[in-house]
Amino acid sequence: MFIKKIASYLTALSLLLILSGCFAAVISEPYPVARPHPVYRRHPPPKPPRCVGWRYDRWGRLYCRYWR
């Protein structure tokens, strides 16, 4: 009788520990998803260079003189 009571307490405790661990893993994300990194808030990511001055050479080919 006494051993059965101890066993039931142990199983209840172990189930409680397992369930609380699962809930804690679900609730606490490893890192926040919606907020961007604070470095990107101060400095936005660099834009790719785009051409400012398009020119034709003497054979009629289009090329870029100034990248900005």
C-alpha cells in the first residue's frame, strides 16, 4: 500500500515535470521573430549599387559611367 502511494506520487511528479518542460519550450522562443536586430534599426542594410549615367560608346553599346 505504502509503495503504491509513493509510486503514484512519483509518476504524478514526473508527468508534471515533463509537461511543464514542454510548455516552457513552447512559450519561450529561442529568439524574437518580429523585432529586427538593433544594428539594422540604426544602420539599414546596404542597397545594391545602381547606375546613374548611362552612355553609348562609339559602337552603339550601352554602358554605365557612374555607379551610385
